[in-house]
Amino acid sequence: MERSREQLKGSMLMALENTHTRMSRMAKGLLFRGRVIPIQEIIEQIDAVTVESIQECAREYFRADSCALVLLGPSGTYVPDAIEL
């Protein structure tokens, strides 16, 4: 988890070296939140994510009754009638 956090923060900070990226981030903050979100606030939010919060989110959004399955393969490939989740 820590490695993922650090990679996300590092990628975000490296991307800010690009003027277009900085302006785009500021514009999205204004459009979606009504304010420019300071980088430190974003970093604090990333650091606040826990394994438990990710699991809770996954349970809420990845439910078997709301998922679809697509199988791609050559014609005549066996397709099971049902797949257990």
C-alpha cells in the first residue's frame, strides 16, 4: 500500500513539471470543486487512504449483481453457461 501511495504521489508531482498539466489540474479543480485544490491537500488525501477503505469501496461497487462478463475468443470457443463468482 505504501509503495502504491508513493508512486501515485511521485507521478503526480513529476507531472506538475508540465505547464499544461498544472493548468489542467487547476481548471478541473475549479470546474468540479469550485476551487483550486492545493497539492498538499491532495497528498494528505492520498495518505489517508487505507486498505479497509479500498475494500469497502470495492464491496460497494464491484457486486456480482451489477457486473457483466465479456469473453473474447475465436469462433467456436467453448463458453460456459454460468460462471461462479
